[in-house]
Amino acid sequence: MNPQSTLPPTPAALPPKTGDPGAPGGRERKGPRSEARLFAGLGHIALAVWAVIVIVPILWTFLAAFKNTTEIFSSPWTLPAELRWENFGRAWTKAHVGRYFLNSVIVVGCSTFGTMLLGSMAAYVLARYKFWGNRAIYYLFVSGLAFPVFLALVPLFFVVKNLGLLDTHTGVVLVYIAYSLPFTIFFLAAFFKTLPSSVAEAGLIDGCGHTRLFFQVMMPMAKPGLISVAIFNIIGQWAQYQLPLVLLSNAKDKWVLTQGIADISVNAGYEADWSGLFAALTIAILPMIIVYAIFQRQIQAGLTSGAVK
């Protein structure tokens, strides 16, 4: 027997595999990694387009806040010839933006505190305690997410009026709390479910009551989720316009910042103080950007922690 006949065929002598690019009619197969890279690239492109759509108007507003009316219309895309800080002073005093800003801080601060206090307690009970009607109450709260605000404006106006809270900050705060509770409970209930039960059991064994267990043990553990929801509530309530427009229509000294800016924009058509308008917009936008920039890591930590059980 010839010893060379028992040797395996060389790679060059092997027949081409089906689907090999070198085989006749063969096609190169795309693996899951190439598809993942394709979707990642498309996602990055979409995010870049979205970032441009959001950032460019904000930057243009900031630049226009330092220009005069002539520059805004003659050279809208150029840098201001000089930094006109008097635009902010005029908006703060003449247009009463300072008073509206203070009103917004009071209303949003009180409503966020009430929302987080009531929402966290309700979410904790619904997430950690089993009782009859638990799911029904939870779904009743969550259903509020699908209820548009403008559908309830007319009945809400008469309810607040009958309570004697029309044209008061108290009425606006209570309405803000009511509309913010569904999202707060929905988010925090899922977050409280991820907390370990062993810690709560150890606290009860050590003599903690349910109230002390919640405030001294469970709330510190839920800090990332609480910060995330609080920031979302602050941003949403800060930008609210429909509700204060209906509830504070006859009390101009109690208007919030969105109402004041809308009033400036209406008057700008007659007085042509566009630089003051953009300065007021900058004053309204900057606090929310600063808040989000400071707490962005806590927000991301809260979102990711609540997603993993």
C-alpha cells in the first residue's frame, strides 16, 4: 500500500463549503455581531440628529439673549457683538421675571416635596404589603398616566373654585401633586420591589415599627430612585403651563415663570423687546439644565437600579 494514499487531503484539495464566498453561488453570512454593529450605528446617527434638533435651538436662544433686536433679525446665526447683560436685568425687573421665578420655586418646591412624600409612601405599601385590593389600587393610580391634562381642565377649575383655592398657590400645588402621583407611584413601586426583604425583616426583628422602618431603613436604600423621580417631577412641573394658566388666571402677582414668559412674548409683538424675551427664556431654561447636570449620575443610577431585580 502506498503510504501517501492514507494521508488526509490538503486544504487546497478540500471541496468548498456551502455558503463560502469562494464557492460558486456562495454568499457571505452576516453574523449577529455585524447586525449589532449596524443597529448601533443607526442608533448613534438617530441620537446625533436628535441632539442637533434639541441643542441648536437652545444655543440660539442663549446667543439671542445677549443681542439687541436689530442683531437678532439681521444676523441671527452670528455671535453677539458684545455681551449685553442689561437684557437680563431688564427682563428680571421690568418684565417681573424675578417675581415669577420666585413663585415657580415656591410652587415647584412644595409640590415636589408633597409628591415625593405621598408617592413614596403609597408606592412602598403597594409594593411591599399584600392586602385585598392591592392591585386594583395600583392600577387605579397607574391609569392616571393615560389621562390627558386638558380633558380635566373645566371640571378641575370648578372643583378648585368650590374649595376656595382658585388664584392661590395652594390650589396649584395640590393639583400638581395629584397629577404627579401616578408616575411617581408607578416608578417607585417597581423600585421598592427590588430592595432586599431581609433588611426589612431584620429591622422588624430589632423592634422597628412600620413607619420607622420606612423612613429610616427603606427610604435611604431607595435614594437613587427617589432622586430620579424627584428630578423628573421638578422638570415637568417647572415647565407646566396649562394648569397655572387656568388656576391663576386672575392673580398676576402669583403667576409662575411660564405664564410670565408667555406674557412677555405677547407684549414683545408690540414693544419689540425680543432680547428681553430671550433673556427670560434663558433664565427659565438654565436652572433645569444645571439641576440635571448635577444629578445626572444619580438619575442614571436610579433608572438602572430599578430595572434589575
